Amino acid sequence: MSLIKPQTHQRITRSGLTALDRDLASPGLTLYAPMFGDGQVFLLDVEGVEVHRWDLPYPPGLYGYLLPSGNLFYMGKVKDDTWDRFPQWKRFKGGVMMEVDWNGNVLWEHRDPDHHHDARRTASGGAVYLAAERVPKHTAERVQGGALDSDQDDMWADIVVEVDSNGDRIWEWHAHEHMDFETDVITFNDPRDEWSHANTVVPLDDKRVMVSFRNTSTVGIIDRDSGDFVWKLGYDVLAQQHDPSILDNDNVLIFDNGAHRKNDARTASRVIEVNPETNEIVWEYRDQPVFNFYSPYISGARRLPNGNTLITEGNFGRMFQITPDG
């Protein structure tokens, strides 16, 4: 049985389960939440059947993960005094992180009004997460790029924060202290209210952490002791990417959204696997024609146990698996 190729009409006119190749699909469960929902989180089987649902007290803000215990680690969006911090803030701000059991009972909770996008539970019982802070004015004046007619007075950049099980800060990293004025340039048509706009944080071994910065089209790995970047992949390759993850072979899998790509005028997304030793793309998925697969914002990709890749085309709400050969 041949793999059913994803097509545009399937993406925009159909909902529910639209294709299933039982011989090729990796079995398992898929967790998702509507980005603009009211806090419902769904778990689906490979047949597209809902096998569980959480009804949580906050809309997504923005990520969530199933933990090895079967509990859900969920980021919620809290409308608070920071709500109108700058025009885009309310779209991606969070404010609360919680671990809940199968029935939605809260087992651990941490609040930070500056939290946004992503967080990861740590083995010590705390969390590593993304937060935002104002960039000092003398630093903001040196940042290049962005829409020059932006009327935003303040510029914001990311902090990566780790808290322990009691919610006390035990480590933090400030983007504006380590980003490069010459290479970490804001995309030409994004407002200058944000320099970095991180959207993913991934704790790694050897005291490292990987972060994705959308506004500069950069994925980097940071040494936690020095604060320095030990690896970066930038705008020469990426275009406002999301959801990098480390594979078992130590390569990095990335959803490369494709908005405002540097060396390609086509607006199309791709998923790439990069060897960080050489920055060579060793595997890539695009659709044919390339325009059939495009999500300018959000989205992600994860390698599955049988070698397939699960792709979420976030703007259109499409989730699909592809085999290693596409």
C-alpha cells in the first residue's frame, strides 16, 4: 500500500482522520490543544479517536507535554497586569505552569507573569522556562533590523529561567547579554518590540540548554556555566523556525517555517535534520509542490520510534506522519 501524499485540498477542506496506512504509520497517542481554545487538551489514538480529555482552567500559553508518569505538564495563559505589555504579547504569553494528573488535579504549579511559550519539567521537581524582560535602552539602540517605523518605545528579550520544586530561581540566562549585534538581526518586517522571541527551550545534558529564537531565525545551544553559545544555526539556513529537538544520533530536528527565507522567495515550510558538528542538512522533508506545506507560525516536528516523523502544520491544524523517505 502506497503512502498517501498530503495535498492542499485535504488540508483546507477536510477534518478528522483523512488518511491511515496501517503498515507504515507509527502507533501511539497524539497530544494536542487548540491554541485559541479555553483549556481543553485532547489525546488521540492513531484512528483519530479521542481517548482522553483534560479541561483545564486556562487557555494554552502555549505548550504542554505528557510526562513519563502519564501526568500532563501544561502551560496556561493568564490575563494579568502585563496583558498589554506590547501589541503581540497577549498572543503568546503564559503566566502559569502546572503538572496535573489524569483527572486534572494540580500536583505542582508555578506562576511567573513574564513566562511565555515553553517550559520543561526538570528531574529535580522544578522547571526550565522562557520569560521576557526589557532590554536596556543603550543595548536596544544597537540592535539591527526590524520594521524601522515601529512605534514601540521598549524592546524586550528573553530570559531562560530554572526554578526548583519550591519555585525558587536557581539559574537564569539573559539573551541581551549574549546575543550578537552583527548576526542576531531582527527579521526585516517584524516590529522592534522584541529582539529574540524565543519559542522553544530544551534542557540538555552536560549543563547545556537549547533555545529557538524566531525573530532572528536562530537555534542555539547555551553552556549553562559560562552563558556562552556553544553551537548556533542561523538565518543562512533557517527562517523563523520552531520546535528543535535532539535526536538519538545527536542531530537536531527542526520545523523550519519558511517565512521570509533569506535565499528562497518561495513561502513554504520544511522539516530538517541537521548535523550540529557540520551544520549540514542530512535529511529534509518538503511537499510537492512546496506550497502545499506551509505554516508561517507555530508548528513542530518529532521523530517517532519507528523512524517516521510526526509533523504539525500548526496554522492549518493538520497533523501527519511521514516515513524517512518522505
